[in-house]
Amino acid sequence: MSAEFKELIKKYSIETIEVKKEINRTAIGQIIAGTDLFEKDYGIVPSRKVILCSVGDEALQWVCSKRGIAVEIIPWQ
């Protein structure tokens, strides 16, 4: 990783995003792991964690809310 890239990402609000057709436990695990690894690798905590999906699940959306993960339901093309 270049010093230039490190400096560049410090200037912006960073989001980690996971995209799945349906929200599921795997997506939740991946967004948590991805966010933690980003912090480990770059020393920056992303300001927002987001799962984009076209099919929601009330129980899993509750888990996401509890963990500070935004869920955005969008039409699947």
C-alpha cells in the first residue's frame, strides 16, 4: 500500500459495503470482518457499514441495527 493511498483515504468518509441478493448471516459476518480488516490494514475505522440487498429479513435486520450496520433494500436487476 502506498503512502499516497493512505493519505488519500484519510481525507474521506469511508464506508464498507456488502452486496447480496438476500440478507443472510454470511453477509453480516462479511461486513463485520471486512470492516475490522480495513481498520487493521489502514488504521482507519470506516464511518459506516452497509449491506445492500433486495430481500430483507426482519430478524437479521434487527441484528444489523443492533451492530450499527445499515441495511438498504434495493431492487435487484
